[in-house]
Amino acid sequence: MVQDLKKKNDAVLKLILEMHRREFTDSRDVLETRDSDYKEWARVQSLKSRLDEQYLKLCVKKANEAEAISQQRLAAAEAEITDLRQTLEASKRNKARLFDTLKSKNDENEAYLSELESIRQAYDDMQTQNQQLLLQITERDDYNIRHVLECAKAKQLQDTLLLEKHNMEKKIQQSSASLNFYEMKVAKMEDQATS
């Protein structure tokens, strides 16, 4: 905007000077023309100085505004950096907390797996022991069955022997009775023979 205004003023001044040159061609008016030109030139220089001053003020104003904007952006960037640092620190703390939690969970899982392994081993040992006990019970049952069978056979044999003994005793009694009868008969016959 200032540059456009300056260019327009320069064009107007050039046009004015050209018109003055064309209007004053007489030699007697040269001095007046020069004086007028000098005044115009002085006025132009004054305008240029004022324009330069306005331009400088505008540049300073724009520079100040740019610096203010830069300061605002810098402050915003610093605030954002601070927020990001706080977020990063919070993330680090959260990461450390999660890492500790994960480590604790892993330790718990390891302990749980170890306990499960101990339980499984104890179960396997119990199964083995149960199988051994079952085998012992089976062997004991087989032994008891054999013992019962042997006892039954022994009882049957005992009953048979007792029956045979009873029969033999009965036969012996019968034989003894017969022997006594014959002895008495012989004694009686001898008594008869001697008398």
C-alpha cells in the first residue's frame, strides 16, 4: 500500500515537472522556473521523507506485530512442549506401573504354573500310589480268596477225616463187642468142657 502510494506520488511529480518544463520555455522565466522547480523538488523531498517515515513506521509496526505473533507462537510452542513433556512423563510413569503390574502378573503366573505342576506331580504320585494300593488290594483279595478256598478244602478234609474216624471208631466198637462176645463164648465153652 505504501509502495503504491509512493509510486503514484512520484508519477504525479514527474508529470508536474514535465508540464512546468513545457510551459516555461522563455529564457527570462528560467530563474522563476528553477525556483519553482526547487520548491517543488523540496516539497517532493518532504513528501518522500514523510512517506519514508510512514513506511518505516509501518515496517516497525509490522515487525512488532510479527514479533508479537512470534512470541505468542513461541509461548504456545513452549506451553505445548511443557504439556508434551508432562504427558511423556505421565506415559513413562504409566509404562513403569504397567511394567511392574505385568511383572507381578508374570510372577503370579509362574507361581500358579509351579503350583499346578506340583499339584499335577502330586496327582501323578497319588495315581501311582493308588495303582500300587489297588494292586496290593487285588493281591490281598487273591490271597484271601485262596486262603478261604484252602480253608474250605481243609474244613472239608477235616469233616471227611472226622467222618472216617467216627466210622472207624464205630467199626472198632463193633469189633470189640464181637471180640468180647466171642471171648465170653469161648470162656463159657471152656467152663463147660472142664466141668
